[in-house]
Amino acid sequence: MIRLRVKEVARQKGVSQGLLSRKSNIDVNTVRRILRDPDKIVTTETLNRLANALEVDACELIEYTPDVET
């Protein structure tokens, strides 16, 4: 499973939701949904925009986690 680390990276860099929205040119409501749900699936374009806004490589925003068996 892939988990997004956008919230953690934004917090480390002191970037607010609003600033991330403006810098990435992504609607603030979409940014809020992404930050609220780290398991949310996003397009590579969105991932790249967020990475550019946070000044990191896109791979730093992705964390691979083992699938949980139910």
C-alpha cells in the first residue's frame, strides 16, 4: 500500500494548507482532503505539483507500507 506523507513534510517545512494550495495551484479543499487522508490516491501531476511546492522530490512524499490482512 502507498501512503502519502504530504502532511508530515508540509509540517516539517512550516507550510500551511493555504500556502501549499497557492504554491501548488491546487484548490485548497483538495489540499485539505489530501492532508486529511494519507491513503488518498492522487495523480502523478498532483503529486508533482505538491512536491514542487514543498521543494522536495516526489518520492519523498510517498511511503510504502505493508498491506494489512483482514
